[in-house]
Amino acid sequence: AFVWDSKCGPGYQRSMLIGIVAIVMNAQCALGRLCSLHNKLLLEENRQLETAELAELKEGNREHVRETARLEGITFNAGLERRRGFGYLY
């Protein structure tokens, strides 16, 4: 109350409104930064999962995918897409 002019008193509704607006804006900024950080973490996790999948495919599972695709009557690329594992949505 000592920060505001006495003409704003005695109820100080304007100063209370300014304080509430400032708190809401600060909360929105903090939530935006938190969501942005979470999005970046999920993107990095997806990259790591994809790298692990590609490494696993290079270890000799390529022929297994090719044979499975042939038995299912689909192309090799479609078999690779079906084999893709879990990925985070962001």
C-alpha cells in the first residue's frame, strides 16, 4: 500500500488488479518455458530412440525385416515403418 499513491486508496482495487495481472503473466511465461523445455527433451529422446533402432537394424536384423515383409506381402520400406518402435508425441 505504501508504493501506490493515496488517490488509489482506500480500496486499492487498481493496484490489486495490476498485481494479479502481473502474477498471471509471470505464470504464463513460466509455463511456456516449461513446455518448451519438455518439448526439447522429448525431441532428444526421440532422436536417441531412432539412433538405437537404426543401430539394431544394422546388426543383422535387416534380413529378418525383409523376410517378414515378403511373408506379409508388403514392401521392405513398409516393413521398416511397421518395425519402428515407440516414439514420443510432442
